[in-house]
Amino acid sequence: MIRLFCYACLLLVCFTQCEKQPWEQHYERPDWLRGNAWEVLEERGNFSLFLTAAERAGFKDVLTGKVVATVMAPNDEAMQAYLQAHGLGAVETIPIDVLRKLIGFHLVYYAYDRAKFDNYQPYGFGFEVPDEAGLFYKHRTRSRDTVTVWRDPVTQLDRTVFHKERFLPVFSATHFATKEIDAKRNYEYFYPQNTWDESAGEFRIANAGVEEYAIPTDNGYLYVIDEVLEPVETVHALLGREPAYTKFTDLYDRFIDFWYDDATTAEYSGLADSLFIVRHGSLPQIASEWSYNGEGALRDYANLAALSYEAFNVFAPNNDALNDFFQSYWADYYPSIDQVNFLPLAMLLNNHVYQGNIVFPDEIAQGDKITSSYGNPIVFDPYTEVSAKGLGTNGVFYGLNTVVVPKMFYSVTGPLLQNPDYQMFLHMIASTNVIQPLMSDVVDYTLFIPSDEVVQNTLYGESFLFWNEGHPLRYGDEAVEVENTEGIRVPMGQGAMDQFVSTHIASGRITQFDGKQVFRTRMPFNYLYVTDEGVASPASYNLGIFHPVRAIPGDWTNGLVYATDAALLREPGSLKFSIAGATSSTSTLNEFSEFSALLNRAGLLPSGAQLSFLLGERFLLFAPSNEAIRAALTTGGIIPDDSDALAEYLKYYFVPINENSLSDYPFPGFGVQGDWRTAHISEGERSVLSLTDQGNGLQLRDASGQVANIISDFPKTFNDGAIYQIDRLLSAN
């Protein structure tokens, strides 16, 4: 997509700065007039079979100059060899639809001289990219299949599918030089019956060599080739012809859908019929003749950069390999690979397609040069581990005897992809793009996963969570839903899903559930607490609840995975609001009731504006225990009697987060320590508290140099701050 965006931007620049658009330059008639292509070939006298075929197929107007074109012309000997090889007695015996496909593949849109075929630059002059010299390798022809009718498995309706023109591959020495690979070896890998002869010229046109280059005509250029060009199909169609790879295409076609092409319908059909393009949901569109179909701002035909550069490179495992993988990975959870849920299957299939420039075997052999969209290296030996291969109009395929398994299948996300009991959590992780970070080989994680049953029994905010399966045959219909204020189920927002999954992801490996441990989660200022009772999230810890966990066995490459019997939720409540109610015996902050009473006495807890001096900033609150405050009230002296003085004094216990540039709450062993400015002001400046992390505990040093110990096991955290219990009162002076 980045490449498409860049191409679009460059084209737009050219549209505004150049006299003519780049793609329009190819329509220009040459300055010289030497007869049209038909006249040149007719005058030569050795192209009668090609001309007869072109006229019979309805393409005489193209050759006689009605449009600008580049013509690939096989002579009579080459045409006769083609007829003989296909058991045909004469051109007249070829069915018209077959003939149109064949001859149309020899007629390229626009005028390409020798330099343009050697190093085509779709952006126009002045926009050359040296690192991509020769890589824009395929060109639009006039070869197109007639419409076909496909059955839509979802709607059970017939769809009239429109097939766009084929693209003709032209492989130049420049192409292989840019890639720094051997031209002969890599070309002949896909064309074993043909020979790359360095001395014969600068490029080959698909399966044919060039005998004469770029003969000028008054409507373009003419190339004399030594073989008839065999029309190529899509990679999807090529794979469908391989009996050993039917399972791959069957699985791919589970994602089939039909995109209504309104522009094509208006141009070619009008009111007669609706025309569709075959798609495969969010998977690479390997059934599309074109690698760009107007998904961006440009019309399909105008984005010559994407159309000539992009290829679908499919690394397809054979039937046996897919069956073996199913048996080893999914057989305990599904009756067959055809019933594996859409999302894990999509991730597996997507890992077998590289969408970029065409990939040749020497590029694969270089190791990790070619990677999937997930960043997984595509690694195999293209010379010993490939049992079938093919080059199509939209890319190439390599037939493998092994499955290229994405890292995510064996990282901590593995259980989600393996076991359908976790599809809601998997959906949320995938929707929030968290899967790729969790594949890391550098960082270890502990992932806590709730089952679908647990998730659906979770009250998240004001609503329970629901699973909408959608149509069982349509990928993308699935959704995690919540009820809105009107009681209507709507898809859960991406931000809410991101928060939900992030609180279940802890940094590092949690190998033991004993003692008292705290771990950061992926969500900033959110933690998981671990004891021999299990694990607690901030929300459950504030209620004194720990949840038991069960290790999910597996050799997960970058961490450990546990199933939980409850979702691990952040605390949605506000500390500012909660501390105001701490005097209630039912409050989760009742151990701070005396401090709450002081705040109230100082006028810092008015309804609706609690602790307004913090200006809405996240904060740390170091609050003395009830016992310490009662003792101080008994002895007197440190707690001011005047409400204004008391208010200013109590502000010394508050440490604003942003003002002190803190990105973490302090916990023993976290190393979060320093001299921090408080909300208290003395002589026009912020008073300072010093916190020291002693590894097994935290200590505060106040302005008088006296030390207070933090005595709470863990702080209680809220959506706006954390509260710690200390064993004595502080002195701000």
C-alpha cells in the first residue's frame, strides 16, 4: 500500500507539473510516418498467417493505425510451428474466442521503443528511480477472456465476472542487473524450453526472443519475435490446474467474494448486466488479472506504476503438506482443515503470498530477502524443494512440499490460532494490529487469554460483550459487539478492543505464581499482580480478588501463555472520585478513610471538582495509614488546623505524573525513583519529595529529611493515578 500511495503522489505531481500525464505520453504518435504496422508487415511478405489471424480476430484496426500500439509479430514460420504444436491445420480452424485471446496477447497498449521495454519508467521523464530500473516488467495487452459466470456461495446468486486484459511480461537484462541475479538461470527457471542468449539482445518478451527491435510505424512500434506468445493466465488459474495443489486453491476460495465494478459495468454492459471482479476478501487478489483495480485515488488503467511493477508471488504448499500441517496443529480442535475458522486460516494463507515485484529463484535462495506481509522470511530451496512452478499474467507461483508457517503460529499467540475457544480474543488482537508485536523474537511476553465463554460473561464498561458470527461463509462478517445506550448491539470500538487485549499482555515470562510480583502490561500505567493465589488486574486487585490461571502447554517461542477464568480489566474508576468516598465502610479505599476525611476538611473534595488543583493530570498519592493520622491528630502539631493551610499541606502528598516526566508508576525493583515536584508550593516553588527504590521496597524522604516507608503490598491504581500507603506523615518544611 505504501508503494501504491507513493506512485499516486508521483503521478499527481506529474499531472500538475508536466504538460502531459506520463501515461498519456504513450499515446503520442511518432514524428515520423513509415506506414502503419499492417502495411509494414504486409510489405515484408512473411507475416501472412499473423495478419490473417489478426483480421479474423477483429484486430485489423489496431494494426492499421486506428490506435497507438506496440505489435509483437511472429513470422509465418513461427505461426506454422505454433499451429503444428497445437494440432491445428490452419488459422481458420482456431475458435474465434481463442484466436482473440491469442492475437490480443501480441498487441500492447501504447508505444514502446527499445529503451522503454529495456527500462520502462511509468512516472515519465524526470522521475526515474535508478534502484528500480527495469523492474516495471509487464505491459497491458488486448488479450482478454470473455465474461464468465461464477456462483456466489454466500448469496447463492450467479455473478457475471468481467476479465480484464492480460499483462505481457518483458524481461530485460536491466531487470536482472538491478536485482543482481543471473539473467539466464532465472529466466530459464520459468521458461525451461527457451534459452536466454545474452548475445541475442537486451530482453525477451515472455517466451519469445526478439529478431528485430522497435521497427517504427506511424502508429507505434513493431517487434519481430521468433515464437508465438502463449497467453498466460492468473496465478489462481494456474494453480487450479495443478492436481497436487487443489487444497491450497480450495482453501483460498473459501474467502471468495465478488466486487461490483460500476465503472466497467457502465462502460461494457450498461443496463444489460452487472459486472463483477473476483476477489478474496483481505487476502492478496491472486484471481485478478490486474494487480491494481482502482483501490486508490487513480483509475485502474491510469496507475501504470502499480500495474507494471506489482506481482502476486504465491508459495503454495501441496495437498500433502497442508494435510500434515493440519494433523500436527489443528487436528485436536477441528474435524478438517476446511472447517478451520476464517481468521487463523487467512493468516496462514496470507503468509504464502508476497505482493511486490516478481520474485525469481535466486532471490529466494539469498535467504531472508523475501518476507511475507507479517515480516516472516520466505525460505526454501527453489531448485530442490519446488515440484511445480508457473509464471502468470499477474505474478508467479512456486509449488512447495512444505507449509511456510508464520511465526505467530508458534509465538504466544499460537493458542489463539489453534483453539477456536478463543476466537473473540483473537479477533480483538487481530483487529488492533497487536499480533505482529507479539511475534517478536527479541521481547518475551506472558499472555493471559480468556475463552469466548469468559469474554461473553464480562461486563466491560456499561455492557456485556457479544460475539456476532455473521454469515458462516463470509469472511469479515465476524464482530465483537457491545450494547449502546439504546440497547442496540454495535461493533466494539478499536480503542476499546486495544485496551481490553493490552491489559492481558505482560512483559517478560511469568514462570512462578508465588510471593508478591508485579508486571507491566502493554497498556501504559496498567499492571498485573501475581501471588500464589493467581493473578489480579488493577480492577480485581482493588476488590481483593485474584484469579487462578492454567498454563496452556506448548513450546511457544517468545513466552508463556495462561488461560484465565476471568478477564483482566483495567480499573475504570477515578482515584479522585474514589478517595472522596473512602470514609464509607464499603469503599475499596477504606484504609485511607482518615486521609479522605482530612481532604474533605480542607475543602479539596467538593462534589464534581475533587482535587481540582491537579488540573486533571495523572498523579501519585502517598497517603499515610489511618493509624498514623490518628496518632498525629492525638499528639497534634504536624496537621494544620486552618483549612487553607491544611489544603496546602495535603498537596505535598500528591506527585503529578506529567510534570515529573514519569512514564511508569514506582514498584520495588522497577528503578522508578528520583526527586519529584509535588503539588505543594512553598515560597513560590514546588516542594520536592525524594523516592528511593531499594529493590525490595520503596522509601520516601520529605523536605525535613525524614523517611517514610511505603507499606502497601502494591499500590491501588485507577484511570487517573495510583495511591500508596505510607507509615508516617510527611513534613513539607
